[in-house]
Amino acid sequence: MPIAQCSATIRRSRLIVPALCGSLLASPAAGQAAEIAVHTTRHGDSFEVKATAEIEADEADAWKVLTGYDRLAEFIPGVQESRILSRDGSKVVVDQRGEASLLFFTFPMRVRLAIEEFPTDRIESVAIAGNFKEMHGVYYLEPRPGGVRLRYEGTFTPDFGVPPLIGTLLMRSTLEKRFAAMVHEIEKTRQREPIPGTR
């Protein structure tokens, strides 16, 4: 199947399972929702994804959300369970179970991730079990005036059969929704913080 690509820019006023975009935008004005950009490319059975978001949030709060592995099922679409199996310093093993769905199609997704944290710069993960032939991803946190830039770069190859066209749309939709949900949760954390000078 020819390489399928998604590169579109969508401005959002809300962050409730938003659409994602393909080119990085400038930081939003104060009080606005984060601008999100996602570029997904398919090469045969494998996918590459690059995603970015400019977020008005504290770096420490963003890091706390990214590393709250036991909480991911509370706000990431399609993730039914996420639990830490072990931790040894900066190295963590996490089991995740869920599904990806599009229209009438639903496919189970299971993965065990070996994660290494580099506070508060980046988080690297690789699949060591589950129904992915390959999965490797990195979250980057980059301080910016007034907030942080969150970047994600990953490659993965599912080990479950789906029709080519449906598979492309399914993976693209899943990636977009999950990255947007992570950004939304980071924004919510900022919104829950007390305003300086108030109680």
C-alpha cells in the first residue's frame, strides 16, 4: 500500500477529544487551549508519529502527568488499564491494556513497556511484550517562556491484522486522541493550581 500521510492544522477552542494537526504553530495567547500538531506517516505495516504541543503549564506538573502511569486509564481514550509492574530508580515496567476503535471496528491493544526516565527532560519507552511487533517512543519536555513544549516521537508496528485503509485511519485516530488527552490533562493540572495571592 502507498505511504499514507496526515498533515493538517486544526485550531481548537476546546480540548475534548480534539482533532490534531500536522504543522507546529506558535504558542497560544494566555488562557487559550494549547496548539497541538501531529504528523503521522505509514510505511507498510509500520507507523511513525511526531507530535508537538505548546502548553501553558509548569514543567514539574507536566512531568507528573507524564509519569503518572497508574492514572493513564483515567483520561486516555481506549486505555482500560495501566499499572506499574516494577520500578528500579529511573527504570519502570508498565503493563497497559485497552482497545483501538473506529466506526464499527474494534481491536484489542496490549503492551508491556520498559520505560526509562530522564527527569525532567525526556521519557523513553520500548515494548517488550504484547501485540506490537515493535514500539518505541520518546516524550520530550522543553521549557518555554510561560510554559513548556511537549514533543513525542515514536515508531510502532501492530501485530494484529486490520485492513490496510482501516488500519491507517485507526492508528492515526488513536494516536491523535491519546496525545490530545495527555495535553488536556496537563492543562487541567495547571487550571487546578491556586492563583497566586489567593486561597
